[in-house]
Amino acid sequence: MTRRTANSNPIILIPARMASVRLPGKPLVDIAGDAMIVQVWRRAMEADIGPVLVASDCHEIAQVVRDAGGDAVVTNPAHPSGSDRIFEALEHFDPNKRFNTIVNVQGDLPTIDPRAIRACFLPLEDPDVDIATIAVKITDEDEKTNPNVVKIVATPVGPNRMRALYFTRATAPYGDGPLYHHVGLYAYRRDALERFITLPVSPLEARERLEQLRALEAGMRIDVAMVDDVPLGVDTEADLKKARRILDTRP
């Protein structure tokens, strides 16, 4: 395996699209006086690891971000995934490839702790890691059997860090010991992202409906940083009310 030096020029990309079935117009809903996408952009800025770019599927989202002082790129609305969307935005924003680490922060995490974003970035200090992500130890018994909670099967490689062996909706691994809730926030080496989006959907990805399995099946290495809390993803009106309560009381 070719050794690579640690990347030192990261950029954060936030994919955002208007097509939400459960919460129409989700990126633009108001939370504590700003559109949700603006709140996510602010949390990403607070992580302070590099510039932040929103990859939207329409001009309305992009303009709201620009009005708040941010950068945004309008991408093809037909992209099948956030990974494809952020790659198009990256190629448009940075054709000369100045940025060599891409942190993908989902556009529906308005209350995410900036420390979690920084934690996701850190495993890429190891030159053998292609992609990094984060996880939280499961403490709620119901989550262990909930197929909507994705679990990571992983082996420890250092303090608060593991190497991912598998991702699943099942209760795994079997036997005594902790289970880990995967949080869908990723940091990619640029060449890893370029390779990932060219790969076809893999058999296990199709079966589990988990995009990250495509990378593992292709032999790419994913390392996991442990964080303390699962960030609130806003998918429903109930989630939106929770996010408003949190940010209305934020200092």
C-alpha cells in the first residue's frame, strides 16, 4: 500500500435539496430566526477547520446562504446522493484541486456540535485512512434492535477510534459488549471521494440500503471517531420543534 501524507487543506461541504417528502422545503424552514441551512452553515463555520460551501439543488437555497454571508453552488437536482452533489460543487468551486480533504456535513443537522465535525476530520491524520466518520455508543436498549439506527461493526485502533469492518441495520456484533450508532457525517480524501462516486452500487449496499458499504466492498478503509452525542437530524415537524427549542435557548 502506498503511504500518503496527512491532508492539511480541508473544506466542508453541505449538501441541501428541497425535495423532502416528510418536511417540504426543509432547508428553508425557520429555526431561531434563520433558515435551517443557514444554521447548519453556522455550525460548520464554528468547527473552524476550513471554508464552508453549500451544495444546493436550487437557486433559492443558494441565495439564502449567500445573503447570510456564505458560499453556495447550485448543482444538478437529479443527483442520486449527497456524495454526488458535493463532488459536483467541489469541482465547480475548486477546479485546481487546492482542497484535498472534504468533510460532508448533512444539511439537516442544525444543532450539530462543531466538535463532532472536528472529530470526524481527525482520523484522516492516518495516511492509510480513505474515509472517516463518527459514532456514538448505544445506551438506549430500543436502539439496538431498531433498523433505522445503523450500527458499526468495528475494531479498535486507538483511543476513541475504530476501523470499520461493516455497517448494518441489524443488531451486531453478536455477544456481550457495546454497540455503536453510526452518525452519517463523513470526511474524505479528495481522491477517495473521486473514486467513490465512480463505483457502481454494490451488492451489500443494495441489500442494507447503506451507501458506505460500497466503499468497504471496494477495499477502501473507513475509520471511526467516537463522539458523545447523536446530533438531531430534522426530518419531521416533531424534529423541527426540538431543534427550535435547542437553538432558541442557545447562548
